[in-house]
Amino acid sequence: MTDILSDYYDFYIKYSLEYLSKAQKKQRHIDLMEWQKKEYNEIPKLDEIIDFIKDKEYLKTDVVFLKNTLIKLVIEDIKNNNLDSLKYSFENIYPISLICDGTNYSYTEIELADMILAKDHKNKDALEYKYNSLLRYISNSIHELPYMVLWSMDGASLEELEQMKKDLDTFKDLSKKLGKNNDDDSFVDFCFVIYNAYGDYLVNQKLYKSFVEYLEKNEIPYE
């Protein structure tokens, strides 16, 4: 067992009591922070991490533990074009954004999923994760209807709408691959109509008081 896991195990045993006093909880936090800050020469291998957490399910969502073990391994493996630990992460841990944070956001969650899909285009975990990420993003883009179409926190520009339509195409393709298109087709069609309408509104904005007025005058349903 590598030193980082051995030290964590000692910490785990020390504080594995069902009840901890206030003083013990305080000391537990201090010890955990010391473990987090300590420099270790060796990153544990994937099979070591898997074996270590198999009877400690909570570690799959423990941010401090994951950042200092699995996430460091994933980042190192990506540099070496080894995606085994990344695949394991998509299958077993939450959130994947921990990996993005660990790389100072050199990669988005979707880009990480695409790494896997580039080598294994049928990987169900990566497909599902990318699908759900795009679904959240697309749903948020129409969250402020009928007032505007969002890009992040602001109204989308014409250039951004073109990218959003490409994302819709990607989402539609993913939906079909995952057998969800019967449920999603009407949603995708609605978003395309709204995106195109918002683009036309931006071009002709001087003719309308608001996007609401544009939608109503052009008889475009938005609910």
C-alpha cells in the first residue's frame, strides 16, 4: 500500500467510532487537513484505489480523499494517454467536475467524456454523462423564456446561437444512440425553433420592443 493510502487508513481507523465528541471532530478535521497538505512521492495505482475504497463507499463522494488520490492519478494518466482511471471515474464517482478543477479547467466535463468516446464510442457511462450535461445546458438556455435565450448567464449572441444549434445536433445524436429520442425529439425541435427565432429577433431587434413581442407577433409558441 502506498504511503498516502496507508496514512489515510490510520486516520480512518482512528476516527471510525460511531460517535465522536466535539473535540474529536475538531481534531479529525485538523488531521484530515494535515493529510491533505502532506507531499507524497507516489500516486497510488488504480487497482490500489479500487481495493482501498471497496468497503468504504462514502469515499466515492469524499472530495478531500478523491482530490488527493484518484483525481491526481487521472490527471497523470491523461498526460500519458491512459484513460483507465478516467473511465473508472465516469462509472463510479461524482462529480466529474472535480477532475476539471484539478486541471485548472483545462478540460470541460464534456471534453473529458469525449476523450473516452474517441477511443470507445459505445462507452455507456461517457455517453450518459455527456447527454445529461448537454441536457442541463440546453434546458438552462431556455430558462428565461419568453424574455431571452441564455448563453451562460447572459443573452446569446448570433455567433453563440450557431454553436448552441451545433450542441442541439450533438444532443439529438446522443439521444438516438441512447434510445431516448422518442422522448426528446419534440424538445429538440422546440429549441431549434426558439434559437432560430431569437437569432432573427437579434437581427431585427429595432422592430420590436422585446423578444416577447417578437414571439407573439410571429405566433411562435414559447410554453
